[in-house]
Amino acid sequence: MGVATASNDDEGDAPAPSAPTIRVPKVKIYVDATQLKADIRFSPSDLTNGMVEQAALFVHYGIQASLSSKQVDDLKILLENQEARIGRELRDRLTNLGEKFTEASIAGRVARDRQIIVTKRAVNEAKQVENVAKAALEAFRHRRDMLVQMGLISREEMKGEISVNRRQAQHAELESQTERQKQRFLARAAGEPDSEAA
């Protein structure tokens, strides 16, 4: 966690006890965009390898999405606790000074507190990381669908090739039979003995 020092941005003449330390929550990046682009690719000529890798990659990016969601939730809890603590400290300080305040004025001061602003920015950054992880997971769902579809197309193409090969073999056999019959007919017409009849 990075640490910076700054004073609270409070209104009024209430003396601040000392300049509080601002703690910047660290936001971890769970999905590397370059690695995601490499992982999401597959070769149409190597569907088997693409299908084998799919489950492992989906699990990996699913875990990353889960961790990024947990990071957002953890930062939200941290933010709520900071808001409660700062609000309580403001109320106590203003009460000790005998100043009147409203909940709206306390909420406004809490919202302008530098620690709260820093933590809200961290929450926003964590949400962005979470959205990238969720998008990665969705991309692998699309990848799976493409693999299945390309597998079906490949299977149909193989069926077509087998059918074409079968027809070509039947045609070649028919031509061979026709040629043999023609040779027999010509041999009979020439008065030669039928070689297949013997």
C-alpha cells in the first residue's frame, strides 16, 4: 500500500489534531490484456488443441473474475468503515467544541475527506479491473461457441469429402466394368474366346 500524507479538507474552525496519513489502497490487476489476447486465439487448423485448452483457460479466467469481484467487495467494506470512522471523529470533535451540526453537513465533510476520495478512486479502479475480468470470461464463452461451431463445420466438410471419395470410387468402378464389358464385346465380335468366361 502506498502512503501519502495530507491534511483533511474540513470546513469550520475546528482544529485538526494532526495531519492524518492518507493510505492509498492497492488495486491488483488480475487480467493482463496482452496475455488475454494470446490465450483467446486459436487456429482453425488445430481445433483439437483449442478444445483441449478451452476448459483450463475458462477456469483460469473465471478465478481471476472471482478474485477481482472480491477485491471490489473488500474495498467497499474498507470505504464504509472509513466513512463511519471519519463521521464519528467529526461528530465527536464538533460536539466537544460545542458546535451544532446536521447529518447532511457531516456527510458532506466525510465525502470531501481526502482518505475517502482516495478510497473511492480505488473502488472505481477495482470495478474497472472487475469489468475487464468479466469481459475476459465472456470472451471465453464466445470462444467455446466458435470452437463448437467450427468443429461442426469441419465434421460436415469431412463427411462431404468422404461422400465425394465414395462417389469417385463408385464412378471409377463403373467405368472399369464398362471398359471390361466393352473389351469382351469387341473380343467376341473379333471371334476371340471370352477370357472371363473360361
